[in-house]
Amino acid sequence: MTSYGKSRIKIKTSIPGKKGKEIIEMSHKYMATTTQTLPVVGSRGRGVYVEDIDGNIFLDFTSGISVTNLGYNNEHVIGTVEKQLHELWHFAGTDFYADVQAQAAKSLVDVTPGKFDKKVFFTNSGTESVEAAIKIAKSFSKRHQFIGFIGSFHGRTHGSLSFTASKALQHKDFFPLMPGVEHVPYPDPYRNPFGIDGYEDPSELVNRVIDFIDNYVFKTYVPPGDVAGIMAEPVLGEGGYIVPPRSFFVELHKLARSHDIPLILDEVQTGFGRTGRFFASEHFGVEPEMILLAKSIASGIPMGAVVLKSEMDFPEEGMHSNTFGGNLLASAACVATIDQLKRRGAVKNSEKVGAYAMKRMNEVKERYEVVGDVRGLGLMLAIDFVKDRRSKEFYEKFRDNVIERAFKKGLLLLSTGRSAIRIIPPLVITEDEMDEGLNVLEDSIKFVMSNSSKGR
């Protein structure tokens, strides 16, 4: 595919165009209902741009939900995978051994937080990483209950769905789930059940959540000696891109350690440079006993992993396994992805361009009362719409109309939480490209505001 270079958004047809409509109709006929939100049929991509089947070029502020952190078609990753493809693309790594799989495990051990011996269990996705973590925690601790957080998203299989608590729809018709998961409030500085302004008084918000766990949950109905793990996202993903106060995870880990409870951090969305650090847990100064990974781990080739403290390894062979975890193509892509994130300075660029975007988004907030909050770390950002700034009432309809308008103008966006839009472009984005996208976003906000029947 020809590099777009300085090419920008180009909309040439109605969206979807003729070819796109045919594919969408075929998809509806033959594919089960999932989560499709925008009628775009991807065909080719380069960098931060994606072209649909009718030749329209979009700026992508979704990164495949934090998957294509290096942008589309990174040449080094392509070359590495092609080389592996011509050598050996599958070998049962859980039954035998492979050099590239061992190299991928070493690469992950080297970049993840934790000044202790670590091991890696490879999976095929984020939800499977959560499922593996559940078994690891139970096997290690000989306990069977867990603590999760309201607003969290950890996957959709039955074990991981038991932790997921971001949308009631995700639980609809699927009861009963795995028993033994108790949810507690997440320290959301903007909206929380304690009525605390967490931006003004972050320490009080942290104290309230820790006190709720320690003096309410542990003292009344969940014995801490029965808890196999506390699972949390360092930044809530589907729950609204909520960034907790910086001291929260230090205090949570301190509480967990006092009861010999492993801390399990789900970095499926926040990992591999997304937040301006290689892993979001580095922002909070914690070294969890387990880190859960997927999405950008292999630049779009399906893969996941659990990085665990070595002492938590399964005590016997055969207690857990899978067929495709650590597939050789995925392992090669994982090694190449980590290498490219370092060589291209993508993590630093995430921090730099993310700070630039945050400044611009705060300027948008000052201009429009409908913007209640902007938040995030690195290039994991969100803009939250409200009906009233004092009540902070969610404004889903306005948010949805902004996404629709931006799409028609060539910008791909995804929602998060009840009324927010996530800003998650590839980490290789430039400030000029960020400006292009934010200009479309602001124009879309103005357009929806100008038509009260659409916005309200």
C-alpha cells in the first residue's frame, strides 16, 4: 500500500459506499451480533490512517481499541512475522519448546514492573488472561474469593465476566456467573458514591475506598483470609477511562499484602506505552504480583499473557494449558512490537503528544459547557459530556451524536463509560495529526450543539 505521507482525511463517497454496503449486509446475514457501532469496512491502513473498501480515508482515534499502538502496517513487525511464517508458524508450545516463544516470554519479563523473578503464561486474548489469572490465584493461595471494582471491564467469558462491572447489558441473560467476586467502588475523582471531589481532595477519596474494603467488606462479610486476589484496572477502560489518584494503588497493595492477597492488575488496555509509560502501573509506583496483557502485545495478531511472580507458578504440569497460547507468529510479533516501541520512541511520544492533546481538550472544555470533564494519561484520553456541570448528569445522546458526526467527517471514535468518548490513536501519531483529529472533534461538538433536536 502506498504510504499516505502527509495525506489527510479524504471522504469520496457516501459512508458506507456501494462496496461497503454489500459487505455490511453480508456481515449481518452471516455473522452473529456483537458490538459493531460504525458502518466502516476497513480495507487497508498505514500509520494512523485507515482506508475503507470504497477508498475513503479515515483518521483512526481508536487503534482497534488499543491494539495497533505502533500504527497500521509497521514494516519491522511485518518483516518479522513473514520470516517466522516461512519457518514454522505453529508448534505446540505448551507441550514442546520454541526459541521465539521463550524470547517473547523473556521480553515481557524484562519490560514489566517487578524486581522479582517472573514467569509468563501465554493466552490468546485478554479474557483468557483473566481466566488464567483466576486459576493461578486460586492454586497459589488455596482461597476462592476475589475483590473487583465497580466500573471495571475484564472480559466476557464467564469467569472474567464475573469481574466485569461496567455495563449491566454485559451481564443480561448470563446469570449465574462464577461465584465469589465482590465489587467495591473505584476511586473515580469525577463521580463517586462518596460525593468527594477527588481532584481537589484525592487523599480523602483514596482513604474512603480503602476504608470501605478494610472496615466494611473485610470486617462484615468477606473474610480476607478467603480472598485469592484483588483484580483492578490501573485506569478504567470500558468504565470511562477513569484515572484514580496517584496514591491509590500503593495503599491498595499495602492493604492486600497485610492479608497475603495478591494484587492482579489488568493492563490489557493500558499496556505497551498507551499511558505514556510502558505499563500504567508505573505511574502509580506498584509492582503487582500479576499483570494481565493482550491487545497491543503483538500489534494485532491475537495474543495475551499473564506475567506472574515465579513463586505463583502452577505446582504441577497439566493444571492449566491451551493450544494456541504463544503461537509462534504471535510470539514473533510480540518480540518485534516491544523492540519497535523502544526503537521508535513510541512510549515517549505517547507522553508528549498526549500532554499536547490534553491541553487542547482542556481548551475545548473551557469553550463548551457540555464538556464536563477531560481526563487520561498519555494517549489514553477521554472527553465526558454532561447535561449540567453541577449535577454531572450523563449525556449519552449528545456523545453518540458527536461520534456519528465525526465519523461522517472522517474521524473514527469510540465511546467509553456512560457519556464519554475515548481518544486513543496509535502512539506514533504526530501533533499535526492530533490537531487534525481534534479539529474534527470540536467541529462535531459545535455542529451537534447548533442543532438542539440532535443534542437534546
